[in-house]
Amino acid sequence: MSFNELGLSPKVLEAVTAAGYTTPTAIQAQAIPHALQRKDVMGLAQTGSGKTAAFVLPMLSMLESGRARARMPRTLILEPTRELAAQVEESFATLGKNHKLTVALLIGGVAFEPQAAKIDRGADVVIATPGRLLDHFERGRLLMTGIEMLVIDEADRMLDMGFIPDIERICKLLPFTRQTMFFSATMPPEIQRLTAQFLHNPVKVETAARSSTAETIEQKLVKTPHDPKAKRDTLRALIRSQENIKNGIVFANRKTTVALLEKSLKRHGFNAGALHGDMDQSARMKTLAAFRSNELTLLIASDVAARGLDIPDVSHVFNFDVPIHSEDYVHRIGRTGRAGREGHAFTMVTREESKYINAILALIKKDLPYFDIPGGAASGEEAEGDSPAPARKRGAKRPERHERAEREAKPERQERAEREAKPERQEREERPERAERQAAEQAPQAPRRDSQSARPQRSERRPRHSSHDDDAAPHETGFHAGNMPAFLARK
Ligand SMILES: Nc1ncnc2c1ncn2[C@@H]1O[C@H](COP(=O)(O)OP(=O)(O)OP(=O)(O)O)[C@@H](O)[C@H]1O
Ligand SMILES: [Mg+2]
């Protein structure tokens, strides 16, 4: 199968060749002909398998006839995170290089007015996060009645509880006759049931077993104690044990853990940066750009970075915590091993997390081996969930009990749903007076912290005694000094 057989226009084909794509991927080969026939499509394919081009290319072909009118964009792509929306805009720069299209990126956390000005001139394509899109609509800067094609990328996430009210509202503002396409690497049955209200007789394209992980990703589990310090020891030992590591993303379940891990890894000499939803947008973009350009070796991230991000170089993904939603596992580890490249994914598992890991194994229909870190964790403690807890030093943190892990895990579910949706919704609901609004538009608004994240974790609230600081940097002459591979070290 070649791109020529899919029905794409000559201008699109030329850009595809210039992008270096020689053969369409399975999702592209199977979805593009239907998309060009203006059918609704539900496209499910593994991470890194080229779903973006599967909707960008037919959209480009379709846009060749007709033109945009002021404030009435012709096509709309919805994305769950700002970074992902910005990345899809980049795809238009590459694949749409022969098309003189106006592409507007409507995302929260950055100035509103330049976005509005772009739509005023007439946008062919709008790529948006739902909150900011509705903000433009409510301020009367955008009409959605001219939208001919809607793409909801990461569709299962977008129909999840945090986003569904916005998505329902947006879809009511679009013409009934529009074409709609959904894409994702996962689609849990309870969410799939919801898709029926948005898609009309969709063509279902599913290129691999549902929620399966790419064959090119080597996946392993690593046993770790639950104690936070011992967990960080395990993580460092694990990273250092990887000889073939180029760079990696470390995922944690909570924003507070992300911030803590970044500090800790830096103190231990790693070249690390953080990305989570409580950071302001310029810091988020700066960190991501540094990671993309290899200035940063380790990106410590929340699930805000779990979906869609395409950084072809990423050699390793480390899950510091087992994700609570099994689908998140598929997306997190999918940041490596993309487009047929080799990738490595390690998931640290405490005894308390066994039910979550079992759910993941059932979802991906794989049994994953455990990896023994050569020489064990840096602390010398056995990285063995079943081993008896070591005697606690005075001032050291109390090992947390199972009930507490559960209690902490549950609210995160809500926090997760609100993470991207809340700050944006707030931007449009609590609209300041006109004068204030202008000022706010210059400076990005700090997203509101919900009650969960505003309260520091118990361990953070406890006063630290320097002599017992359990995450102190190693001594210069200590274990790690001569052991740090140059590429991992701070620059
Ligand atoms: N036909 C092709 N030939 C070669 N490379 C391709 C082709 N199509 C896409 N790619 C490349 O594959 C990589 C992954 O593509 P993309 O980001 O669209 O994956 P995805 O399926 O959307 O993954 P995810 O589920 O993680 O969002 C990108 O770097 C893209 O440039
Ligand atoms: Mg994608």
C-alpha cells in the first residue's frame, strides 16, 4: 500500500514525501479513504502509530476547496492538553506546508487576544483545548456553525468525566451535518458507549488488539518498598542501571510527587525538569522544549504528559507510581517505542499497588517480568515488597500503611479529571472586568489549585530536621560520585 492509493491530493502527497513518510501506517491506510469520503470514523491504534497524520492529511485535502470566513472556522481539532494541541499545530506546519491555511491554536494559559485576532481573519483549522474554545465562543469571538469536520483526539480521555460537559456543549454548537472523527490508543467500554451520541454510523478502524502496547516497547516491573525515600532510592538505582538510556520520562501520580522528585533527582546530580498542571504555561513549555532538544535528560511528569506527546528520541519511561487508571499506563509507556523505534518501560510496584498492576496486566493482556536492579537499590535496602520493613530511624518517615495509600489514591481520580478542565473553565466562568481582563490576558493566569493539591502531603507538612533529611544529596566522595554516567549528569 502506498500513499498514492489513498485518494489524497497531489499537494498533500508532496508534503508527505517531504516529511519522509514512505508507507502509510495501518491506521492511515485504513482510516484515510473513509475520512475522504466524509464518513464518521472511530480510529483505534497503538501509541506512536501515526494517528495524527490519519486525520491531518484528509483534513488538508478537504480544505483545498472553499475558504474560511471571519470568526467561522471550518475544521476543529480538540485535544486534552495544551502541549498536545501545540504539537498538532506543528504537524500542520510540516504536512500543510503546501497549503496556505490559517491555523489557530486556542489553548489556555496564554494570551487570549492574539488567538481571537487570528480567528477574526478567518481560520481554516482551529486546534483547541475545550475550555479556551468555549471561552472564545462565550466572548462572542467565535462561531462554530461553519465547522465541517470535527476531530476529537484522545477521545476516551475527552469523554471522561472532567471533559464531558464541555464536549457535549461544544458538539451542540456545531452543525448536525458535520463529519466527526475520534482517535485514541484506548477506549474503555463504558466510554465507548458514550461515543454513539457524537458519531453517526461511524466506520470503526481498529488496527491492533484494543489497548495493546507496541511490540517495540520492552516492559518490566520493579519491586519497591512503599516508603517514599526507599522508592526514590529504587528509582535512582533503576535509572543508573540502564546503560542504553538516552533520556527518559518519569511519571508520578501526583503533582506534589512530581515536584518533590524533580528536586530530589537534581540534588542527586541528575539533569531533570518537571512538567505538571500546577506550573504556569511558560514554565511548562520551557521544560518541554528543553526536553525535546535534549538539554534535559529526565522529564518528571504527571499524566499531563501521558497522552499524545511525540518526542521520537525518548528511550525510557519510568513509572514511579503505578497509574490508577489502567489506560494511563498504555499512554504513559507509549511515550517511548514510537513509530517502530525501540523503547524501554519500567514500572515500580509496591505491594500496595498490586491491584492496580493486575488491572493493567489484564487490560494489555500481557504478563510482565520483574527486573532485579543489579546491586539492588542505592540505599542497600532490598527492593522487595514482601521483605520485612527495616527498623525506622528517628525522624525518618513512617512507612505509610495500605489504607492510607488507598485514601490518597482515590481523591487523585477527581484531581486528574479536573486537572486540565478546571483551570480553563475557571478562565471563562470567572471572567474579570474588562480592564482586569486585559491585564490577565497579558500575564497567564495561575490555574486554581484544587483543595487536594493546595494541601501539602502529610510528609511535606512534617518539619524536616537537616540531620535526618532523608533525601540529602550524596557526599561528593560517596557512592554516586564516580558512578554517574556523563549524559545523565546536570549540565
Ligand atoms: N507513514 C509514516 N511513516 C513514518 N513515520 C510516520 C508516519 N506517520 C507518522 N509517522 C511518525 O510517527 C510518529 C508518531 O505519530 P503520532 O504522534 O501521530 O502517533 P499517535 O498514533 O498519535 O500516538 P499517540 O497514541 O501516542 O498519540 C511521529 O513522529 C510521526 O511523524
Ligand atoms: Mg496522537
